[in-house]
Amino acid sequence: MAGPQEASQGPCPHLIYRTPLIPASIRCREPDCLFAAPAHSPPPNRPRLRRKRQVRRGHPTVHSETKYVELIVINDHQLFEQMRQSVVLTSNFAKSVVNLADVMYKEQLNTRIVLVAMETWADGDKIQVQDDLLETLARLMVYRREGLPEPSDATHLFSGRTFQSTSSGAAYVGGICSLSRGGGVNEYDNMGAMAVTLAQTLGQNLGMMWNKHRSSAGDCKCPDNWLGCIMEDTGFYLPRKFSRCSIDEYNQFLQEGGGSCLFNKPLKLLDPPECGNGFVEAGEECDCGSVQGRCYGGRCKTRDRQCQALWGHAAADRFCYEKLNVEGTERGNCGRKGSGWVQCNKQSQWHQHHHWLHRGGCPGCSHRPGWHRLGI
């Protein structure tokens, strides 16, 4: 909201008042549920000229909420033999495959692949692993129901064999969250190629289809013409992108309730809690993963991120600090002095105690809500 100032205070007279924080509402679970927008009144005794339209923050949606695929991986005996009959090497290989696939899902789909349990069949296969992918998949699902005590959203077999199939994997489309259909089989290859296969088979579990027919009809657009897209059955090597079709199919699957098990955070991981693994675990407020990050209000703050938030992604943090902290204003300062602000010198503007921590806004900036300096 704006109010008049005296002309001597600047060529563009106006006042900016900080918008009060709006507390988050309880998530709506009913399809016809509506929330009343809170009323905001202008400060008392101020002339009301106009009211700036407030941006309504939407409630969490299937797009904005982070999804978690709790995955169990079973390494068959042939993969164990491929890894020089070492359980440690087999486990590390499988973890690396999952981590590579997790990066693709995290960056593009706001979805994490969380390894919650693993079996390695060092003494021999516990099901008959045949050349037929679909037969092996059906047996895997029976074993999952009858032989695995740990719950999961999906169970996938990592096999050390090459199947007699034109595909490198098989999975039930839309089978995630289902005890009888939430699974897939992935044939052996190098680490990167097997991660792509896992991304494909999990994609099928999550409602994605092969893009072949839609691509030929011109319906799909792959953002990577060189490497192709993950759900394209075109023989590209190590694609890393999901097409618009795949993303739309996943979102539609979620909106129709197909991924109801994906919205709970995992209660346990295969590996013990670790700083930097991307999950906020017991005893952690944040998972910053580096000594440069500072946890504040449940979020990780670094100098670079804060400068980019204020000045844009091209901003260097030296420019940010030299520009802000020497101003001696509410925007940038090294503390208060009486009713004013202390300018920073060149040494103190970089000191760790003069980090700016984002708290939802920027003082003095009508377009950025509340930056406050906080000693760390």
C-alpha cells in the first residue's frame, strides 16, 4: 500500500508497508473445500490511496509437494557374480544406480527415489530368473508379497543377465503403491545405462508410457535433441530428460490419485542418517550438506544463494556484499547505532556475522518481502 510523502524526501513520493505474514492453512482434503482469504487492513491513520493486489499463495499441490518413492532393490545372483562375488561391491553398484536415477527425478519431477531396503542373493536366486522379462516380473511380485517383510512403494530387481527382449527392463504401468503391481525388472549394464533403465521402469510404475507413438504423431516435445528423452524407445544413449508427455502423464496420474503413497516422508533409510543426503532426519533442522550453509527457519542459507535471490542468478556474492553492506541503510548494514544504521567497511562486509538471511522479504524493497541481518 502506498501513502504520500513530503516532496523533499525524493522524486517519487510513496511509502511501503511490510505485508504481514499469512499463516499456512490446514491442507484441504475435500474436493469442494474452499479457504477464505484473510483480510488485510491498511495501517491506521494513513491515507488510503490504492490497494495493491495480493498474490495468493496456493495450497500444496501434487506438483509443488515433494514426492518420495520408497524403493526396495533386490540384486540377483548373476549381478552378484558380475560384481566379483562381493556383497559390498554389489550393494555399492546398486546404490550408485539408484542415486543417479534419483538426480533425474529430483531435478525434473520434484520426486525423490529413496532406498529403504536391499537384498543381495549371494547364495543363489530366490525366484527363477528367466530370459522372459514378464515371467520374471510376475515371479518377483509373488516373492515381494510372500518373502519381503519390509514395506515399500515399489520393489525392483537388478539382474546381472541380459534378457531375450528388445527392452532392457519391464514394469507394470501405474503399479506404484500396489503390492502386486508395484515393481520392475532391470537388466545388467554399466552404471549410467542401468540408471536410465531404472528411471524408465519406475516411470512406468508412475503412469508414464513410452513416447514412441506420440512422438511420431508430433504430440511430444523432447527438450534434448542430442541425447533424446528417457521414455523414448529410440535407442538414444544415456538420455537424462523427461519429455513434456512424460511429465504430463505423471502429473495426471498423481491428480487421479494413483500415487497416494508418495506423499509421506520415509521413516527409515537403508543407510544411517548422514548430513548432506538430502533428507531431514532425526536431530536435523535442515540438511544443508556443507559447512557454508546455515540452517534458519528450516531452510539452508548460503551467501551465494542469498545474493542470487536479491540480485539475480548472475550475481556474484562479492558484488552483493560490496553493494549492500556499505550502504548503512536498512537494506545493508553492520548493525544499529542509535536510530540509524552502521555502514560496513571493506573488512567487516565479508565477516560471517554480517550474512543476510532471507526471512521472506527484503527491507526497503517493495518487490522482495523481508531480509534481515542475523549474527551467525
